[in-house]
Amino acid sequence: MHVVVITVPTPLREGVPDLSCIEAAGEAPAAHLRPGATVLLESTTYPDTAEELLAPLLEKGSGLTAGGPTVVPLPEIVRLSTDTGPMRPEGKARS
């Protein structure tokens, strides 16, 4: 695999995000990653989850090390519209 996009829920359990879905989603493609692969993580989670949780899991499962899969965290998707209409790039609703 060259590109993997992981978009999974991170439900709150007693007020703390449950990262088990991210772990499971990372384990699934790990053995199929090739050198130079890119993994995108789009989930509501802590900063550095991609680097501290997902990257080591992918390296272990793929056998790749530094220079192996590139893990890229994607922050929440920016809403491009509101109930009042499309939004401008600076986030203000158009009239």
C-alpha cells in the first residue's frame, strides 16, 4: 500500500478519548505498507497521537523503521458551510 487514510471514531469513555479504534485501524494495514507509504490519521484525538501511538504501531507491524511509513495527522475537517450559507476562507459566513 502506498497511501492509507484512517478515519475512525474516538468515543469518550469516562471523559477520555478511547483510542482503541485508532489502534485497530493501524494494525490492519501495517503488514501491507511499503517503504515510502503515507498514512493519514483524521480522528478527534490528542495532539501527537499520530506520532506517539500510530507510528510505532505501524513500524512494528510493517517491519519498517525510520524512512518507512510517513504518518500525517489531519486536524478536524474545516466546515465549509454553515446553516446560514457557504463560509469564506477566514471562517465568516457570506451574506
